[in-house]
Amino acid sequence: MTTEATPTTTTTLTTTVRFFAGAAEAAGTGTTTVEVPAGATVDTVVAALRETADERLTKVLDVATWLLDGRRTEGSAEVPAGATVDCLPPFAGG
């Protein structure tokens, strides 16, 4: 009897992350993309960013406000395919 292994398929999605103000300075770019598994949350996206972040960007990620498709969100929010995640650093004043 021969048993064939069933190939496992991991569905991933590419998410656009936009950085604003000091976050863009720390990231060295205004926009990047990260690949995360389907069903990922904003926290999963942030973890993917941390994998390549230097100390400066890590500090920003720790205190940033996150938007998902233009709306403030919590880290537990699921990121749908084609979504944009925005990283907003704390702003002075106002």
C-alpha cells in the first residue's frame, strides 16, 4: 500500500503598510508590503514588520496608532485581502 502525502497549501496575502511622519522617517520609506498568512491580524502584520525593523522603527511600532483601511483599529482586528494598514506615530500638540 502506497500512501501519498497531501500537499499542504498555506494561503498568504500581501498587505500594504503606510508609514506617516516620524514612522516614515524611522522606516526609511512611506510604504512597504508584508506577506502574512490569510486570517492574519494587525498584530501579525506588526510582528512581520518587526522581523526586519531596526531599533528606531521598533520604538515607533511600540507606540503607534494603527488604522485598517482608514479606520482606527485594535491589534486583534483581522486584515482582509487587499487591505491597507497605516502606522501613525504619536503626534505632538493638538
